[in-house]
Amino acid sequence: MPIPLSISIFERGANGVPTTDFVTDLAERADSYTHTITDQFGFESMQLSLTVTLDEAIEWLMNGLMRSVVVSSPDAETVWEGYLSTISAQIGQKAATLSLDRMANRVRCVYTTTTGTPSVTTPISDTASQFLYGVKDRIVSLNATDATAAGYRAAIVLADSAFPRSREATRAMTGQQGDVQLSLSFTGWYGALEWLVTGNSTTSTAVTTTQVGTLIAAYTAINAFLSSSTVHITASGISSPQKIEGRTTYREAIEDRLKLGNGSDPLAWGVYEDRQFRVDPWAGVAPIAITYQEFLGDANIYDAGGGLVLPWNVRPNAISQVDDLLDVGPPGGAPDAAARKYVGRVTCSISGDSVGVTLEPSELDSVETRLSILG
Amino acid sequence: MTPLVSIGGIHLVNSSGTPSAGGVATAAATTPFSIRHGYTIGSAEPQPLWSGGPPFRHGNSLIGQSYANIEERIPIAVLGSTHENAVARLQELKRALATTLYSTPPILVVQPTASSTAMYSEVCSARVQETTQEEFEAWEGSADLEAEIVWTRAPFFGLLGAGETLLSATTFNNTGTGGTDNIAPLTTGAGDMIYEGGPLNIKFLPTTAASDPETIYLASIASRVYQAFAGTTTSNSTSFISIGAPGAMVGTALLTGAGLKARLLARFSAMSANAEILVTIGNQRTRGVIPGISSATLVDFGPLPIPSLYLASVTTTDPIDPVMYVRSTDGNAVNVTCAYVELLLYYDFCKIRTVTGGISVADTFYLYLDSFVTKTSYPALPRPRTRAWVYFSTGDVMQYPCELRGTAPRYFSGASLYAAWLNASESHTTTWAATITATHAPLYKTLRGSG
């Protein structure tokens, strides 16, 4: 069956900022589609595979990185959003991969002097790369050295990593040559919060979710990837010190605050539709409030009212229950029981002959899940 | 009379009933080709998507279906004046079958005997293999050769031309009420796919000066219920408060409409940027929508969170009874006044974002949804996916591709077309007008007849 989603690709703008310049809809070309959404990331990852011509593969490798994607359902609802982070083309026996994962175009070196005094070099940048993709930090370190040597180290790393690099070996062997396969890997916008580092010497306290809004605003002032709107950030009601160790990523700083929950229960968060940051109460607080119903003889997911929930519309931070399994008297505060579980991660997969969704608990057991998060 | 069968301009049946030895293959009266027994026009095999089944329950549920290409085998003969002449005709056929990746796919034309109507399909890939004839191999040098064409063709047949016009420059006003509103019934379409969704090409031409639509909603609907509703609030509450219920709306088509879904849209005559709105249906609720503007607008709440009413044993007449809620996102007073709501019972719904700033009415731009091919002398067959483009009216010059989210409207028997649009500021004005032309490509799975 054809991929029933719209997969709209938009050009990257200056400094990697997503634009509304429509490029194409890949749904008609895709052979398979998979996306993941998690309760502490939001839209996490999306992979597309498609058979293309040689010219198309080259065009994607040349121009594709940092293009943005908006995936929509057949009912025009947003299913997933993110940016293109890795392009892999298998051209016969030859493979070509370019990825933003190990790119860094602003580098500084943290070092200790020969007398043990800690210091850091002034950041050096590759502005050409930043104009294409936005700013992405890397910090390297040296011990027992001086500022000049630390500067050399930063310069070498910048030269090596300022632009996307290939990670594939090519082969020249007899045997079947194969066709041209393109694999596009997208990352949710939350992943871009790892691109920049920050720090704060203020020791006074502030509401944790207010601090998150401030951090997002500061981030978007450099990389205008996310919406600075805080309308979907539910106040945590608790405060914590505002101090942030120097050279902490924005993601780490945000998660350090949100992992405090609301003082008694965890929170769920992530970047979702329209690149807006959301913080929501944890669904596990009230596990008897069922979000999704599942049935043994049925491959569908239903909401609490019995309405069909299509696989691509299933979201994490939810309680799912298999109604055929009647377990008697689970503890009232237990999110997971014999027949129900807290859903921390969902994976939707569509291929030529199947459409499905996997609902995973927040504890990661599957090797696949762990590997996908490691990237 | 004989049937007409040609592929890529090569006639496989001589109109006299007898192949012309050494004749010209590009004319029915002189072709040296003939079709042997054993060719049946294949019907595209549906590719069903099943849900559920044993061991947990009896049977499986059909939840989706589409059609793949068809492989067909056509035994043929060619009567040359000499062996070389026969081989040359076969080469002509092979070349005609190989144009898909070079120019356009070869067109298969079939017109049964005594039929006044032909049908057309396209062959994607093919090969010709000479076969043994009465114990003689083709390489032995006879002028009378037999062969087999094996081709993979598109699942459907279509007609030549621009399709059938179901709406001809029909005026739509951007409002849910009045003598001329935002829906128009599609006239009866032809073909085998009228219950499965036939492709529609839609031309949307805005006519009100300075309306410049940037966002356009289009849907193929079974029905639209309009309900005036003056719910209003100026509260500064950051918790949702009810502004009332528009009233129960009929959704009985959902009882027997397996392909129908329910969707709610609401027009607000006043809106503030700090307002968030949602709708509840019983104990279910839509997502909150933050229009983010301070002018009259149309809000799409998306598919309604209601259980499937399909073949429900016990139902009420008016099963959809929404309640609308509003809150302030920042603690400042909102100014929200609803004007009306529309309940769509729809097959397909899409949202098209045209260009930044909208389609210029002054420059006579229009939006075109291109679902099937309408080239001269080419069959009207569906494209892999509907494309949305902005065109300049003078000379029909293509300008920009547009983002299309959702499913482009298809033709369903008895359906109507719904349209609503917003300008670049996401404002909605009920006095805006547009004309819409919708053409449909009838598709056939095998024989067409006169339908």
C-alpha cells in the first residue's frame, strides 16, 4: 500500500532556520517509514527509505542536510516534525553518507595550564558552515598546556568537523551491483538543543519551568530553530537554583530542571507541533485514566471513548490498557499493572504491506530502542 | 468488425480480420499483427490491508485497499513479406514498448468490436519474446512468426481528454450559510471507482479583490451541518471555561458511511491572540487550538474524537453535541466570539498552504490541484500523488509548488466539494468569493462499455 501520510520537505534557510519554502512531498516515493516519539524528547526520530535515480541521490547528498520535514496524516493533522540529520545513499556497491551528528562549527578548548589553572579558549567558528546549518558547539580539552597550544587544538578540531563528514567505506567487488537506495534519517527538533552550550552563574532560585522558557528563548536567539512560545509549558510549581555549570548543553540544562518533576511526580516534555516546547503532567499520576485501549483480536488502538486512533496519531505519556486482560485490584498508584502500562515511547512503522505502532514502556528493554537512542 | 487493440501506436489487430502480410503496423487496416487466443484483459488485484483475526476472533477487518500494476501476457503473431520484414515489425513493436523512461509510457488502446468507446491505459515495462510456432523456431527464418508480449501496465484504464467536468467555474462564497455558500454538489461521475474515490483536478480561482488566500481548506464531503452559534467570552481565566454548546448536530451518515469521518470547524467573528479554544464531545475533547491572531478567523478542530458509529445497533438521531471552551494563555482577558460552527462528514480533507502572502487576486493567480494527467491525446490516468501548484492565469504559467497536507478531495458518488480559505494573516471574511472548476477522471478496471 502507499504511505498514507504527507511527508512535506522544506528548504533550510540561512543559518539552518526552517523555512516554508516547499520542496517536495516524499510520500509517493517512500518504500518504508518509521517514526518514534518519546515522553522526554517529543518527536524523536524518523526514517524514510526510497528508491531513487542517481541524480536524485546526488541532489539530496548535496543539498539535503538540515531540510525540515512536516509529516501530516490523511486528516491534515501533524504527525511528526524534525530536520534531516543523516543522508545515506547506497548506489550499487558504493555507499555515501553525510551526517550532521559529528559536525561542529564552533569549537573551544578547555585546558589546564602547566600550573594547573583551568581556562578556556575563545570560541572559534566556521561561519560558512554556520550560515548553512546553524551553530553547533563542541568542547575539547587539554591538560598542562598553554593558551596557544589549546588554540591549535581547537583549530584542528574545527577544521576536521566544521562540515558534515562521510562515515561510509566504499567497496569494489564482483557480484550483484544493486540499485540506488536512499535512506533519510530525521531528528526531532529537541535534538538540536544539544547543539549549543550555556552557563549561568546566578545562584538564586526560580521556578524550573520558567527557567526552561528562559533557556529556550536564549537558545532561539542563536539558533532560531524552535518556537519561543511557552503556552504549552505547564508550570511545575517548584523552584531550583538557576546556576548552570559552564559549557553545559541546553538539553542538559533543561533536563536537569524538568527531571525534578513537580516535586512529587515526574513530568513529560518535548518539542512537538510547530516546534513548540511542551511540558505536561505525567500520565502515570492517574493510571486509572486510560488513554488508549487495545484488544487481543484487533490490531487497532482506540481512545478511551472507543474512537479509532490511527497508528501515526498515537502519542507517548499515556496509559494503555489491554481490555481483554482483566487484572483484579492493581495497586492504585502503580502506573503499570498486568493489563495496563505507561507508554513512554511509540514507534510507528509503515511499509508496503503493513502499518503498525509499538507502544513501549518508559523502562527501555529492547536493544533496538537503546541503539536508536544512541544513534 | 474487429476490436481495436494498439500499443504505442502499433496495431495488434487488423480491422479486416486478417493480418496484412508485410503491411504497415501503425494502421489498423494494414497491420501484419494479430492476437492469438488466450489474452484476457486483467483486472487489477486489490491489495487489502487486514486488521485483527484468529486466534483471538473470527475473521479479519478490511481497513485499507489499493491496486497494484498488472502483468499481462499477450500471445501475438506477425505475418511478414519476408523473414526480415517480420523481424523488423517485431523490432518496431519492441521499440514502441520501451519509451517509458525516455519519453512517455506506451499507451494501450482497447476498443471492443461494435463498441463506440475506447479505453486507454499505460504500459510501464514490457518485453517481447519470440516463441515456437508449429515446431519451428523463430530463428529458423519463417516470415510467419509468433511471439509473446509480457507487459506490466497501470491498474486502470481511462479516457482521453481532460476528464468530465463536475463543477464548471462554480461560485463559492467563504461562508457556511446563504444562497451561495462554501459547498457545491459534484455532478454524477462515471467509471468503476466512484465508490472508492476517483481523482479530481480542482482549479480554485479567488475573485474578491485583495482576498489573496494563503491557506485553503478543501474537502469531499457527504454532508455539512451549519449551526449558528454566538458563544462569547472576555474572561482572563487560564483554565478552560465553557462558552456554550452550538447544539446537537446530525451525523447519521456515519451510521452507514464506512469511509466517513467527522470534523468540526468554527468561524469566530472576534478572536484574540492569547486565546486557546477546544471542543468537547461527551467526555472526549479535541486538542486545544491557539489561532494566535486578533481578527475574525476560521478554526479547524480536526477530526472529532467520537467512537465509530458505523453499523451501530442503537443510535440517536443527533449524536454529535459539542461544547466549546476557551481559556487565556497568559492571564490577560481574551475577546472571543463565535459566529458559527460547521460539522463536516467527510471522505477527504486537505489543507493547502499556497505561497507566502497568498495567491494574488490582482495578478490573477489560481491554485490547481493536479490529480490526473490532462495532456492532449494522453489518457486521463491518476498521478502517483496529487500535486498542488499556483498558476498565473494569463497563459496558465506554472509559478510555485504548494504544500498539501491531508488527502486531496476525490470524487465519491453523491459527494459535494467544501472550500474555505484564509488570507496571509489567517483572517477569514465571509464575503470573499472564488470560482472552482472540478474535473474527474473516470477509471475502469477492465471493460468500459458506454459508462
